[in-house]
Amino acid sequence: MSYPELKISEFEDIFGVQPEVEASAPGRVNLLGEHTDYNDGYVLPIAIPQRTQVELSRSPDEWSRFRSMNMEGLVQYRAGGVFPSGFAAYLAGCFEVLREEVVNVVTPVNLLVRSDVPIGAGLSSSAALEVAALRGLRELFHIAVNDVNIALLAQQAEIRFAGVRCGIMDQMAASLADERHMLFLDTRTLERRLLPLPEHSELVVLDSGVPCRLAGSAYNQRRAECEEASRRLGVVALRDVRDAATANVLPEPLNRRVRHVVTENRRVLDAVSGVSAVEFGKLMNASHASLRDDFEVSVPELDCLVELLQKHPDVYGARLTGAEFGGACVALARTGRGYKVGKEVLVAYQAKGYYGSVLVA
């Protein structure tokens, strides 16, 4: 990928040299399989058009320097020094996990970020940043690491250095997915395959206007609840529970957390068996109800937006997407009607006192 001269001069204006390599990665929207990846379950994401782009060069000294065109200020980081916060934590984390893999090969870098992946919308802006950075580092230092390992390294960077105990879905989607196919992924075995959307359908992604945050939030609490439920049921992960009724022996809210994971895994497997758009939409509707009632990760704004989408005559089904408490929702609409659906639903959403936007249509 080549950039216009203006972008190259921005890098040179900031760092005093021209970039040596460029790389990018997409955001993603998850169609089914929410909160199942860290339970060794099944997921079904697809890449979105928005991407995160990075440009890199080697640093002339022991300092790495990070700049995001979406944020203010230049961040400097030296290995072993004070670890940065914000977007730079993800970049420094990627630098550190790759440096551990190939000692004495990865040296400090200058890195410039541009992204149109919405931040705080549940579309994996962090995973897009991590994968783009690792792709750039791979090319800059000529490291033989494949796309699956890029995703695994990105996951470790987020867990260890950004404080989010995430599963592998987002990073695998950013590293392996495309905009034309759903990525069916078994997060335990990493078995995967690309599948088309149901016939006569297309996607609509709407932002609820409520930003979601992962680190320091109920995301880690939900994961801990799932781990406690697994311990009490004597299984390695909730993926190993086949019957939702098994959870009836558990106290609240563990029983409902298990019920969501078990039924959500089943919905993903049903969806990839070749169902129609109508049946796929029903699975999405059921997924949202489960996320709202059993996993308790929705908010009133998202519930309102999803309900408006579900009632639209050109929509097969809709649900929240992303890990928690805000962000975006995704709908499966009739082919050629997605943009119209988004605009009409947002008018109705605004009439109820909320403000959202079309992200993908």
C-alpha cells in the first residue's frame, strides 16, 4: 500500500526521516459468538472497511517514539523504563512481546498511526492497532512470523500490557478476516474457515453513541465469573458444557453466564450450517436477548437501537456487537437496503432522545 506524499511528509515532519515500511489491519464486527472466545468457544466475525494504518522506521537511539494522528502528543518509550498509557501501551506491548520472541533483532522504532476504525464502538480498534503494528514490525525487521502467530502475539500484548484479559477473536479477525466473508473460528483449536453471508443479505453497523470501555471494567468481571463457573462444574472451559440445564446447579448470576455461553456457541454452529438469512436473523435476535438478560452487558441505548432495527421490515435480525456496555450494533438487512435501513432507524432513534451514526452499510 502506498500513501500520498502528504502523509509521507507528516512522518518526516514528526520523526525527521521517511518511513521504511507501512502496514495496516481492519476493524471487525462480530455477527455471533459474543463472550465465547475466552471460554474456548466459537465466534463469527467479519472485517469492516475501516482500517488502522501504521508507518515505521528504525529509531536512531534507544527510544521508541509513537505518534497517533487521532490523539495529541508524541509518546517516548525506552525498554525497561516507565510503561506508557493509552494507545501507546498497545504499541509498546506489541514491541515487547515481539522483542521477547526474537531477542536482539527488534530495536527501537518511530511509529506513526492513522486510523478510521471507530474508537469505543466495540469494533476492535485495539486489535486493529496491535495487528497493524506487529505486521509493520515483522516487515521492518524481516521476522518470519505468520498471521496466526501475529494474532497470538497481539492478544498477549493486550492482556499483559493493556490490562484487558481478552480472548483471541478480535486479533484473529484483524489478522485473517476480510470484508466479504465471515470468519468461523474455533477459539480452542484455532480451526477456521471463511464463509459467505447468507444469500440476499448485507450488513448494517450503527453506533449507539455510547462508548464502551474494556480495561478496568465489568469485562474482566464477566471473564472471572465464567472461570468460576467452569471450576464449579469441573470443566476446563464453558465450551465443554453441552447442556444449558447443567448450569441450574449454580447460584446467580453464574447460572445465567453459563446459559449464555452454551446457547451462544450453539447459535454460531447453527449459523454456519448454511441457514437462510431469515434464520440467521433469528439467531442474531436470540443472541441479543441472551447478552441483555443472561450476560447483562447491554445498555438501554443499545436495546433501543436493536429493537428499532429488529422491527424494520428490511432487517432479518440485529444484536449488539462488541464486548460490553455500549458501542455498536449490527443488523443483517436485505441486499441493497442497508444504507436506507441505517438512516431510517437513526431518525427513529433520535426521536427517542438518542444520537447514533452509521458506521458500515
